[in-house]
Amino acid sequence: MSFRRAGAIFSVTLVVCAGVLLGLYVTRFLEAAPPTVNAAAAGLRQSSLTLQTVAQVGHGETRDWVSYYARDPSGKWVHSTILRVPAHSLVHVTVYQYDTATGLRNPLWGQPRGIVGGVMYVNGKPLRVLNPELASHTFAIPDLGVSVPLEGVAEEAPNQCENAPCGLDKAHNTITFTFNSGAPGKYRWQCFVPCAAGFILGFGGPMQTIGYMDGTLEVV
């Protein structure tokens, strides 16, 4: 067999293998994608999203990472960050924040932006800016200009949640705010606090994985 023919066979084999691997990757990714959680109706052109942030996911999960959970309209907590809301509507968000503070690297993120009135409520109290040292996570949708810091629970707080999803009997802060969903489309949202312990600069792992601290907002 000539070197030229052997080289051609080798090249074809590489292409076929690459195609098979790519197909397996895409298939596995699609199969592994978390379910879509629909917002609950909350009136004319209004909907509501209820989320929680936790220090680690519950038993039986493949990765014991920091994560978001979303509650579906039936009241069930779902380990997902793919959210669906109606277009051109007010979205009322409630976040039960169970994790402790990590801190913001950029104090600018301590000011809530892109929300109605520029005000978020922490345990019922209005707040226009959060001390960057108190932030545990953020809920941010860059393409919609939305960025909301989430205050962490105190390190010494009693009865902290160890396995998600967490109940309201566990130590937490409740953050509420409202934003306008805008035009139909798919928008990436994520946390911008470097909260991925064990990863370089804190921005690997869960920070880049859909279903944990990275997600998609489907506006329909």
C-alpha cells in the first residue's frame, strides 16, 4: 500500500471518527439538558418566577455543585435554569437565597439594574444597592440589562440548608424584584459572582454549566 493511499485512508478515518464523536456529544448534550420551567401566570401581561440558590445540590445528583433551582407552576422544585416567560410582560421574581456570601469583584454589580423602579426587596425591605461583600450570587440577563445581587446568609446563621431543594424552615434571605421581559427571543442568564470553589478564578464548573449557575431565558 502506498503512503499516499495510507494517508488518505487515515484522513477519512479521522473525519469519520470526528463525526461520530461530534454526534455523540450533541446527543448526550441534548439528552442531558434540564427541562424547561414555565413561569406561573400572575395576571394580565404578568408572570412570576420563583427560584432558589443553594450551596450544593441534593442527593442523587451527579455533581455536588453550587446551583439554582426553579419552581414550576405546580409548586415542584426542578433542578433547571431553562426558564420560559411571556413576551412584553412584567416578570415578578422571588429568589430564596440559601448560600453564604462570596463577595463581588466589581462593586458596580452591587446596584440592581434593569428592574422596575431600580429597587429590589430583601426580606421585605427596599434596597437600591447592596454592600458588595454581602453578595452570594447574582441573577443577571446581560442582553436585557438585568442584574440583581443576592445577599448571602450569615456564615454563623443556624439551621443552614445542606441538601437542595431547601425548605423555608432553613436559613435564607428572600429577594424580590420585577423586570420587563421584552421582545421574544432566547437570552442567556447567569450568576457573575466567582462562586465555583475549586476552579480557576472561581468561574469554571457550575458557572459555565446550564442547570447550575448558567441558564437560558426563553421569551415567547
